[in-house]
Amino acid sequence: MRPPSRHLAVLAAGTALLLSAGCGSSDDPKGGPLPQDAVSALTQRLDEVQRRFDDGTNNRNAGACKDIESDSFREIDATVAGLPGDVDAEVRTALEKSLSRLRELTRDGCSGVEDTATEPEPAPPQTVPQQTIPQQTETEEEPPEEKPGKGRKKDDGDGEQPGGAPAPDAGTGGQTVPLPPPG
């Protein structure tokens, strides 16, 4: 059995011969010939398939194998679909069969090529040291210390306690405010 690359090359060459034969050299045409621009485009794409296949299978390049399907065959299919309707039906059928077989061979040959470039190895887990940020709290400024007996008021019912600090229920929302130490 021939290696897939060699078999592919033979099929691609055969398809290229079919293309040149479909250019109108038949003595008894049953339809129009393949247009020369289509033949040139298909021949160029067949060479591209061969190069990509060789790169994919010989160099284990899964990207090259994927490009055959997503680029080369997409363009080949578009070219064949755009052929004039009067192209000889036998030539069109033979071309489609050859391209279908070429597609099977490339898929088979590329099926063992794994895509290692798009699946990076997982990075080892990194331990990030935790940094403790001290929590900032609002602090009230303490009034300057007063001398005993001076500046102290008795509760006169205005909601303040001696020393000027508001009473717990005097607009502080139920919060208690620490009192300065008696001096």
C-alpha cells in the first residue's frame, strides 16, 4: 500500500489531468469545456492541498490539515459551484468524484495529526501570598483634656452629657459614643 502522501499526490495529479482534458480538447464534446480560469484556480488549489497535506502529516502540523478543509476545499468547492452550466456533464461528474476522493484521503491522512498548538499545557497553580490590608475605621478626634472641675457641665437636658459628647439617643442613630475619661 502506498503512503497517504504519495496516494494523494497521484490523485491530485490525476485530477489536474482531468482538468486539462476538460478544457475542450475532446473531438465529440457533449457540453462546454472547463473555463481556463477555473482550471488555473483549481490547479493552484490542488497544489496548495498537497503542500498543506505534506506539512500536516510530515511535520505533525494540525493547523495545515485544518487549512485544507477550511480554506483550500472551501475555495475549490466555490470554483466548482461557479462553473458554467454548459460544462460537459461527464467532465463535471468526474471532477466532483475526484475532488470527493481527494477530500476523503486528506481527512484520513490528517486524522492522526493532533493539534498541540491550540491546546496549551495547563500552567502549574501559583500560590499568591495573601496580603492583609488593615481596615481603616473612622476615628473621632478626642477633645483636649480638660482640667478637673473646669468645663464640665451637668446634664441640662439638651441631649449632651457632661464633656460635650452627645447622649446615646441624641441623634447618633442609637450608636454609643465613647466618652473621654474623667480627668
